[in-house]
Amino acid sequence: MTYDPQTLESEWRDRWRSEGRYEANPDAVADEDPTFVTVPYPYPSGGMHIGHARTYTVPDVYARYRRQQGDNVLFPIAWHVTGTPIIGAVERLKKREPEQMDVLKNTYNVPEETLQDLETPMGFARHFIEEHYKKGMKRLGISVDWRREFTTNDERYSKFITWQYETLRERGLLEKGLHPVKYCTNEDQPVTTHDILEGEEAEFQEYTLVKFETEIDGADVVAPMATLRPETVRGVTNAFVDPDADYVVAEVDGEFWFVSASAAEKLRLQGHEVETRYEYAGRDLVGKRVTNPVTGDDVLVLPAGFVDADNATGVVMSVPAHSPDDYLALQEAKEAADDMAEYGIDADEVRGIEPVPILTIEGYGDIPAKDAVESAGIDSSEDPGLKAVTQDLYNAEFHSGELLDSYGEFAGGVVEDVRDEFKQSYLGTAFGTMQEFSEEVVCRCGGDVEVAQQDTWFLRYNDPDWKGKTHEAVANLDAIPENTREQYDHTIDWLNEWPCIRNYGLGTRLPWDQDFVIEPLSDSTLYMSYYTIAHRIDEVEPEAMDREFFDTLFYGPEAVDDPDETALSLREEWDYWYPVDYRCSANDLVNNHLTFYLFHHAELFDQPNWPQGITVMGMGLLEGEKMSSSKGHVVLPGEAIDRYGADTVRFFLMNSAEPWQDFDWRADQVTSTRDQLDRFWRRAEELIGDGDVPEPVDASDADDLQRIDRWLLSKLQDTIGIVTESMENFETRSASQAAFYDFQENLRWYRRRTDTEREGARRTRRTVLEARLRMLAPFVPYMANDLHEQLAGEPAEDAPWPSVDEALVDPQVEVEESLVADLTDDVRDIVDVTDTDPETVRVYVAADWKHDVFAQVVDTGPDVGAVMGQVMSDPDLRERGDAVNDLVQDLVAFVRERDDGTLETLAGLDEAAVYAEALDALEREYDATVELYREDDDDVVDPGGKAGQAIPFRPAVHIE
């Protein structure tokens, strides 16, 4: 039968659906081990692409594996619609923005006549849920219990979130107060990681504002300049401003400040009283002198196009002695000094500006920035190496730079030790503060995101007791890979208050203040527990789902005075499935969602119900580049399945990298995977034939097989052990590689060594195929189930996971066959090197005395001196002189490369008998006569004088 994945997969999907195949219900079997696997619910603000396909396939492979291990497995999915990204997408659709229309029509293939159905938030979400995610998941064969799906906008789900936040507030873990937040200036509300298009990793940075003073139009104003290094204020030699940017004089907390127009808005957002009085261009400050509030010195303001007026205040102080950027900028300003006449600037004054050092540091001269750029060969501010040089110098000065005498009480202090105290000594007078991001941040709506001080409700992740419990949860967690454990602990340590509300958007209203919505990351911490009862919750009226209802459900009848009977019934199911055994999620969610998940479980549930394991996943690339929906640089799962089949898509995604590694979707490699699965199908169908399937082998009759059969069956046991261990560790690439590609190598050797159509070989092949199909079933469920059913009468997923049959493990046969393989390779090498078409191949096995020396090396250990001391005590060996010494050298090297078990097996082998059994196969291999001799046989034929070169388990070979 021809491999037709489209037809095959459609038939199996229909079958699974009609059977309710993956609907998981509690089972009362006493020894049953339920497994609960989850993955982040998708956010359907757009379509599903191949990166998402990998996200859902990883836990599906594990879920299928656990079912074959006999577990009752729950693998649910739901839909996250909380927040504003969907609302923003709808608004862009309504405006028919070209970029949005291009993505919808050309990337996600939304028909023109369907667009109007997407003009409401839930209409938009439902389209992508039904037409992309659900269809894509079902075609991929994701084994989800679809009865349990919900959206985070559902009324009953909101009752669940309400219970959670009322409980946290009651426990003192929610507070209201001023807090720095990421604020979308387009939507006029706070945003969090899920809402951000660019700058997801941006951090808050507190700048020191040095209040330089100057005069504008006859009035005294402050020209605040932002720095992360306030201690360098005594080294300021000049300032820079963008002459063409927009600036203002604004009244800020009662003072008149000259700042960029965008800075005035940022300061207002950060809680300052700000009123713009006058508008200026940057050139209105160029050529003026500003007074350093610490030193009293006047410094010149120079024009500079590199100044970013949207960053901080838009006015920059220059410290060329200690900033490589400033040093190069000053040199370039000097070169362009003659061009500054238009600003009324004296060129000689510019050329006369010299760096002013403020500290000493070992390894650098008086002007560290000059030394840094010159030693790196950097002479332009455009040099890409400047960033690294700057960071290196900053780090060195921070940790070991000692301030000069001009710093008075701080003189001699290392920057690291005195910076904060120095800053505090001037705060409120010469210094102020302002917050800025470490990089540009853009909201998904397209708006700029700025730092704002907001009176908001926030989660108290800085609570010491809460942190302690969460650290304990991490300590008990199976973190995959293990190195993520320290990432969780690190995140717990640095997390402070987390703003958990938004001004508007989809989701659950803050119970005690309906003007606010709980934000997306904050409503997705405990929803895994909701899966356990989601398919039954419709039997409860929303009005009945109050605090006591959920307290009863999660804490039991003793938690309330009058427990609800329905809640008690639902509690049985929650208690059956919980805790979550494994959560599979993206690596970039460790520092937010995944750690929040641990926080909330550690607080709201008892330790037995804390998360058991988390597996993180890397990102996806497409032909070597990051996928981007907005740029259309994606592959849709449906299109990939149409072209290759779902099993090919799944197998490539699982086999290209371990889950926590990045994968790269490359069309040529996917095509190759499809071809390899096709060959596997054809080989299997050849064995299955017209139904005349041979009986499998078991340990009771394995001795009746040929050695090569026993070898393959023994290698199969090795593979079963490797695959099983890999699956237990979520090493899906290692597992699929061993079950498929690595074992294919064994089969290639097996086909070279024997007549595969003889009865013993057919039984061996059937046994191997059946076990491999069961191991491959989690990866390629359509193909594996169908072939296994043809072969054994039941789908692979109904058959138990194969276990190692110790009776079929045969280390001696494996060692023997490795000798034959080594000999075959040696002959092949000689044939290739000599470009010979051999008629006769003569193989010479080492003499008995050489085997005696081998036994001595094994017994004594790989120590040349110790072995020689033993063998030279034998008069017969001593007479052989240098030959024994050379042999010992070779054998010591040989022994060092092998484990004790292999050496023990070799010591008991009749080497000649091993090769004798393989003579027929060797003759077929080379289409030549193969003669076997012992080196010291009386009738040895040795025309090339090769026999004496034989050493134990490395025969000499002569070809003619």
C-alpha cells in the first residue's frame, strides 16, 4: 500500500473523534497513575504558525508516551484573550491599515467576505481559534481533551479569577500604591510583557538628572542632563544637544526646565507636575554655556546629530576622560569646529576643550577613555566595536576606579562603594531623578511605551514569606533542563511589586473596582486547575460561584460552614488530576509567567499540589531567520501538512532539536524527513505483505536464531532503554533519533549480513518493527498506529510501551558482531585505498601467544610498565623481545578505549570462530573468496607477509 499521509491522517482523525479518543476521565483503578500535562494557552490575536505547532507537539509527544506507559493522561487546552492586543488588532482592521490587511489576507488567508466577522474582539478571537488553532492542532494530531476548552473572557472563568484575587487581597499579597509601570502612550494605560511588540526584555533604569543652569531669553532655566554615572559630574567638559529636535521650557515641580518635548511628557507620566510654557528648537541652546551645579564651572553646549531627543531629557553631558563615546564625539566636534560658526561658536574654544579626569584606575593612563579606544584601534563613533570597549571601561571603573582628591570626603573611594552615597548627597539640590527603559519599548498597538508612575494595584512578589515558599517550590521542581532552576530562583529574588491591572481590555474586572481589568500575565497563573473542572462547570450558575464555592472546591468541606455539594463533587476531579505533572512553555517566559505560576501555586495550594515539573522550549527559526507574523515570515501548519503530512511535520519538529533548543524550519530538510518516512513505510509494508505476518520472537526460542538475529534483538533492547530514558527526561530529539535514525544503521548492517527473507530473519524483523512502531507512536501517531494495527491487530497507542527484555540482551553477540563490522570496515578501507577489485581476501587472526598477552593486559590494567614486568617473567615471551614490547603498546591503547564488560567478553571469545561464522557475509560483501587463517597455522597462506601483523581482535588482511 502506498504511503498517502493525507488520506491516512484524515481517516485516523475521524476515528479518534468518533471514539472520543483523548477525553480523559478519572478512573477508580487503584494502581492507576494519572498524568496532567499542560502548555500555555494560545493568544489568538493572529494565526497559528509552525513555531506554535512545535510548542504543542512537545507536550503531546510526552502525553502519548505516558498513555503507552499505562497512565491516565489529561492534556487540555484553552484560549487566552485577556488584555488589549486583540482589541488593537480589531481597531487596525476597522481602519483597514495596509500592514494589518496584508497580514490577515496574505499571511493568514482570511477571505474578504469574512473580514466583517472579525470586527469585534471575540469575533476576531473566535475566527483564529476555530480556523487556525483548533484546525491546526487537530490536523497535527494533538491529543487534547476538547471538552475542557474555555476562553479567559468566559463568565464562569472570571468568577474563578475573582476568587483568586479576593483570596490574595485577603492574605495581604495585593496592595495599592504608586509604582513604576510600562505605560502605552497610545492606549493611555499600563501594559505588561504580553502586550509588548518590541523591547520585551527592557528593564527600568533610574537616571540621575544633573541640574545644569543656563539662561534662555533672559530667564534662568535648568538644563537637566541624565546620567547613570553621577560620580562623573566633576569630569564634564561640555554638553551636546540635537539642534534640529523639538525642545520646550516647562515648569517642572516649580522649576523651569529646558528639556526635549518628549521628556516633558515622560516627566509628567512619572508623577511630576509639568506645564509646558515655551517651545524651542535644540539650536536655541547650542553655543550657550551651562553651569555645572557641583563644580560651578561653565561648559559649552555643542550641536550633535547623534543625540537622541527621545531618550531621557534630550540634553547630554560629556565626560570625555571616562566615556569612550564622549571622547570620540569630542574629537569629531573638534574636527568640525569650523562648521560651528553658524551657531556663534568660536572654533578655537572647541578645539581647546580637554578631558578632565575624575579617577585613577590601574592599567589605564590619566585619560582612560583615550587609552581604551586607541588600544582597540577605534577612531570613529560609528565603529561597532565601540560598545564593547565602552562597557569594558565602565565595568573596570565601577569595580576599581578610585576618585581623585577633588571629591573631598569621597576621595580615594572606589566608585562601586561610594556612587550611591555620592548621589544621595546631592539629591534634591543639584541632582534629581528620572526613569527610562534600557531599550526602546513598543506596544502591540504600535504606541510608544514609557515609564510611568501609576497609582495601581500590584502583587507583592517582594513579600519575603511568599518568596520563600516559591523558592521551596523551585527546589522540589523537575526543572528541564536543569540549568533553568537557577533562572527561576534568580527571577524570584529580583521580582518586586507587579502591577496587575489595566484600564481596559478583555478579561476579568477587578472585583472591588470594576473600572479596572486584571492584566494578561496576572490572570494566567492558576488556570491549570480550572481545566480539571471546565467540562463540568456549566452545570453551575455563575451567581453561585462565590468565594465559598471555590474555597470548597480547592480547600475541602472544612474550609466553609456550608459546603456546596456540586463544589465537593468537582473537588474530586480536581484532586484526582492535581498537581500538574509537567508544564511545557517557552524559555522566555521563565522570568514572568512561569515564575508567577510557581508563586501562585505556592501560596494558594498546599505543597502536594505544587507544580511537579516544567520543561522550557526554545524559539523557532525559518530558514535561519526569526519568524515574524507581521512580516509574513512564517509557515502555516495547514500548508505544511498539505505539503508533507502531519507526521512529517511532527517528526521534523521533534527531531531537529531538543525542546529547550532553538529549531530551524528548512524546507529541504523537511522534504528529506518526508522521504525517510516514506522509505520506512515501504519497508514495513514489505514485511507485512498481504497479511502473512510472521510470529514475533520471544526469549524462549531466541537461541534457535542465527547470531546476527540475536545481535539485532540485543541492539533493540539497547535502543528501548535509550529511548525510554530520553522520553522520561523530555529529550524528544534523542528519543526519536535513537528509535528511528540510529536504529536504521543497525538495520542496514543487518541487511548486509544476512538473507532477510529467511524465516528467522522475518520473525526478527517483525519483532523489531513492532517495538519501533510503539516507540515512534508518540512522534508519528498516524503512521505508527496504522502500521502497528496491520502488523499486530491493534493501534500502537493501544499497545504498551516496549520494555527491555533482559533475556534478549546478549553482550557477547554484540561484541562479536562489532568485531565483524570492524573487520569489514578494515577490508573496505584497504580496497578503497588500493583501488582494488579483490578476488581473494585473506584474514589472519593473531596467534595464541598474543592472546595470552592480551589477557595479561586486561588482568594487569593499561599500564605498559606493569604489563611488561609480568609478561617478561614468561621465558617464551621474553624470547620474543621487541615484538612483545610493540604488542603491549598496541594492546594497552586498545584496552584503554573499552569498558570492563567488553574486555571481559573479549577475553572469553574464540576470535577465529567469530570471523568463520561471518565468512559467507564477507564474501557477499566483496564478491570475493575470503580465506581465514590463524597467524601460526602450519598451512597458513601468506604471500604478502601480513600474518605477523595481526594483533588480538584486529586481524591482518591481505588482498589480491
